[in-house]
Amino acid sequence: MNWTSWKQASCLPDCWCEAARVGSWILEPVNTWTNLFFVFAGLAFMLKAQKLTTNSNKLSSLVLFPRLYGFAMIFVGLGSFFYHASQTFAGQWFDVFGMYLVSMFYISYNFFRISWFDKKTFLIFYLISCLTLGLIVYYLPETRRWLFGVTIVVTLIQSLWIQNRFKNIINRNFLVGAAAFYVVAQTVWVLDKNRVWCDPYSWINGHGIWHIFTGVAAVLTYLYFQSEEIEKAA
């Protein structure tokens, strides 16, 4: 496959450590195939959606939530797969948009969680906010990373405020685990990006580990919110 006729990703020519296999269908094999973790995790959420709907708390009150989250995880995996396989601007957009689908899920859910949103309002806010972010990063691609960082910070602030305000019974071990995996993932991402840990033709690299570890963090984050006990929930 010749990707050179496509508009290139905005990060080129200095995206990641892994060297492009010029002329191949998949330019960055490690950075591409490691995205299958997201796909498999997303499929698990969708296939187990009925079992995850138990009415034990607000996250498990609607089958919509595990299905929507599973879809977001699959979108991340396939979008990033496309991005690293092709190094194209289109792939970059799908990759980043998928990340917003995951992070905005929690911002939207936190409003539902404290009864500021009903189901319809949750969906409207979620869709409009994701589409707005998608448009921003299409026309201003240089904003993509810090905007994602903002959504993560907003989620943390929301969650800490809710925990402090309503004193919910919730398993914090999942959140600690998610944070630990994310910190390690971000560390190796930086090492890879800055060529501190870099072997361009290795079958293991920092960015590939970033995919797997952030995927684990995303699963643990969902389990954290699902562990909330309805008796003490808002």
C-alpha cells in the first residue's frame, strides 16, 4: 500500500522512535499491532454488557454504558491502528478522536452520576462535546495533546469533588492501579518520543507499551466507577 498520496500526519517527520517500513502496508508494526489490546478490551465490554448491567450503581444501571464504552475502546484501537500503519493525517484524526470518545465518556458520566444529567442529556452532551473536539483537532491539530490532557484533568477534578462531597463507598484500588499504569505509560511515551529509549527496529518500544498500559488503565478506570455502591452514591 502506498500511503504517500495521502496527507501526512502533522507530527512527521519526527513522530516516534519506531522506523517506518517504507513500502509496507503497515509502516510502524509495533505501534500498530499493540492497539489490538484496545479492540479486544472493547469487544469484551460489548459482549459482557448485559452482565455488567446489574443496577448496583449508576454506571451499571444502563446497558448503554458498557456498550458505549466498548465502542469507544474499539474506536481508539482501530483509529490508532490506522494511524500507525499509515502515518496519515486521517489516521491521526481517528486516533485522537477515539481518545476523546473515552475521556469524554467519564466527564459526561460524572454529570449523570450526580443526577445533573438524565440519559438523554448525557447522550446529547457526550456527542456534541466529542464532535466539537473532533472539529477543533481537525482544523488545529497542534492542540490535540493538550486538549486530551485537559479532559483527563477535568475528569480527575470532577471525580475528586464527587468523592469528597458525597463520600461514596468505592474501591480506590482500581483508581490507584489505573493511575500507576498511566504514569508508567506516560513515562515510556516521553522516553520513546525523545529518543531516550530508542531502537527504531526493535519489536518492543515505549510507544507500544504506552498503548497496552493506557488500555489497562482505561479498563481499571471503568472498574473503579463500577465498584461504587449505590447506597452511598449521589
